[in-house]
Amino acid sequence: MRLDALLAATDLFTATLVDPRWGTTEISTVIHDSRVASPGALFCCVPGAHVDGHDLAAAAVGAGAVAVLAERPLSLGVPEVIVPSVRDAMGPVAAAFWGHPSRDLTVIGITGTSGKTTTAHLLAAVFEAHGWGTTVLGTLSGTRTTPEAPELQAFLAGERDRRRRAITMEVSSHALAMGRVRATRFAVAVFTNLSQDHLDFHHDLDDYFETKARLFTRDYCDVAVVNIDDERGRELVRRNLVPTDGYSILDVDALVVTADRCSFRWRQADVELPLGGRFNVSNAIAAAATAAQLGVPVEAIVAGLGQAQPVAGRFESIDEGQPFSVLVDYSHKPGALTGALDAAREAARGGRVLLVFGAGGDRDATKRPLMGALAARMADRVVITTDNPRNEDPDAIIRDIQAGITDSSNVRVQADRAAAIFEALSEAVPGDVVLIAGKGHETVQVVGDQEYPFDDRVVARQVLRELREAHRW
């Protein structure tokens, strides 16, 4: 694609091509990572928190990049497109290069603190039951919940060219703040809930919400589906920036919830959901309401929800024949942990709830004492342990968690995560529910800049087998 045609297709009226004669330059791809530069690439010089892409432009040009998108002249001997903000321009440029692929797909953007992954997978199951080839993009499909704009647009173009019909994707607050989804058109934007998280990135909870609220404007979406059981969801409905449909747990009746299944009636239809936990009922009706907005019939919605597969590390049941329930969940923030513990209590039906959890390093530290307080209050037994300490002292993280606990009579500390899981499972008796929270689907433990193999699900199965062989049940 010629550079001048590319710029014309982006509607970037503030872009300046330093020398108009450079407009005939042929662009073969759009990138922001100098390490993947190749002949014909347009390199976007993104100013980052630790590295400024302008400083890497020479290396990208050396590797074959034939033009740069920058915020200042670089005099590298290749065409330069100067814009006020590379981050703001990169999405529209990438979307234009790939032919605005989101316009040819049914793209659903799901945001919120918790439930994004499960809702995306449930909605994909519904679409597939309706005959729409669907791809899920999110936490389980890449290193970022939402890819950077060049990767996102290339991905969408690939799915369009594969003749996929729909994309259900998670949209993080980071993605909205950093312009990763600019120029992506969403057929429906979905809001699940909002609770404290990412305050290491956002100024406060209001800033976190306002960032997510950007998705629910005509710049991004045509229609919204919003959880009105959540206070911030109700605020989005009041703003009514786009046509909005609210959903609520009150939309269902005849609700029966267990650790690994739920059943309920929705719009006069019986739903059998092969996922446990009341919060997954909310995720299911989010998916159902979204599909209904797009004209999917109730029969296909019910069939899709019934055929949905459990999502890795999301209230995932671990069964080795033990007489108690073991659940692995990704809940690593106060709202999600509250939901998981509520669901575990409901599934216990009078039995005890035993919790293993920690908190990640290099993340919002203010949520740690909050999680400690609710863990001690909501679980019968708590084992505080290590969860991806990264560059922080694991013991210091544990002390932060303990700072929120006023009564520690049901709490103990075991910094070794495998040993903590062993302690909780060894203590469990028939009828108990053991919740192992924080890491979910993750398969490594991050310590410093090293990653060590560690999967809560694998460890739990190993321990359960050992206990069974020791004739503990």
C-alpha cells in the first residue's frame, strides 16, 4: 500500500508527511516492535514507560523499515510521518493498512474487572451453536489481554480472511488508555462489573471506570450490554451514550448452583450451564443478552450455553475422586475473590470453605489488605501464600495482606505455594470446598525476571493423588 494512500485512509488530518514526494513509498506492514522489523515496514515510534521507540527507529530502519511514524523528525533517510501522538495514530494507521477488518466482522468487546474471559468464551459457544464461526481473543490467547494495535489489526484481518464471522474479545482498561483498540469497531460493547484493580496504573477507581467507559461511546460501539447489578454499570446506563440493554441476575429464576454446574430459566427457556458459581450465571446472561441483541434465537443461546466448555482456571473443578470439592480460580483482586468465595460458600452447602491465596508483586499494593480482610471474614480456613512475587519480597507482600486482618485465628502463612496447597487439601474433610485462588490458568511462577514451572491445577492433582494413595479417603 502506498504511504500517501495509507494516510488518506486513516482520517488523520493532523499527520504531516515531511516530504510529499515520499508518498509513493510502498508499505508492506505496520509494526511497533523494532525486533520484528522487516523490509517494507512502517515503524511506529511508541514512547514507552521504559524505552522510547524513537530511540529504536534507527535499528528498525537498519532491519528494513522504509518509513517511520513519529512525534518528532528523526532524519533517518526514510519517509517520516509526524503526528502529535504515535499511540493515538497507530491504531487508525494499522486498521487502514489492513483494510479496517473489524468492519467486516461481528466484533464483541467485553470489559470489566472480572468475568471478561468467561463471558467471551460463553458468547463464542453461543455463536458457534448459531453457526457463526467465532474466535476468542483475550487473556488465554496471548501475553496481553488486548494486543497492541498493529498485532490486533493484523489478527482481525487474518480472521476476516479465514472467513470467520465473529470475534469475542476482552478489552482491558490498559488497552483503552493506550489506544490499542482505536479504529476497532465493536458491534456490541459489554460491561461485566467494576471493583478495585490496576490502581498501580490508574490514578484512582474513578479514573479506572472512566477509562473503561470510553468503550461505551459511538467512537467504538453501536450497542451496549451492561450489568445493572453493578453500581458502575447503572451509571453507564444512565449516561446512555449508545443504545443500551441492561442485564441482571434477577433476569433468571429457578436458579440452582453447585460447584461445577448451574441451572436456571432465562426468557422462559431452561438453561443447563456446565460451570459452577453464581457469578458464572451473571457471565452467562451477559453472553445471552449480547447474542439476543444480535438476533441470535433463544434456542441457539440455550444450546450454546449448555455446550460451553469450562474455562481454564476460572472456578475450574479438580476431581481426583476426593469427597470434597477443589476449585482453582484466577481471582486475584477483591471483587473477584469475593465472588469466588461467595460461590464456594454456596457450593459448600453447610460444609467449610478453605482458601489458599496470595497477591502478585509489582501490582496494585492497596488491594492486598482488602483481600486479607475479606479472606479472613469469608473463609473458614485461610492459608496465605506466594503468588508471582516478581520483583518484590514475597514475605513483604504477605505482611501487606496480613495488615488487613483483625482476627487471624483462622489464618496461617505458608510462603511455599505447593506446601500451602498441600496443607489445605490435607485438612479438607467430606463436604468441604477448597478454593485455590490467584493464578488460575497460569503455568509459571514469576520470581524476579525468572519464570518457574508452576500450575495450581497440576499441583492440586498431584497432592490429591498422594492423599488418595495414602488412604486418606
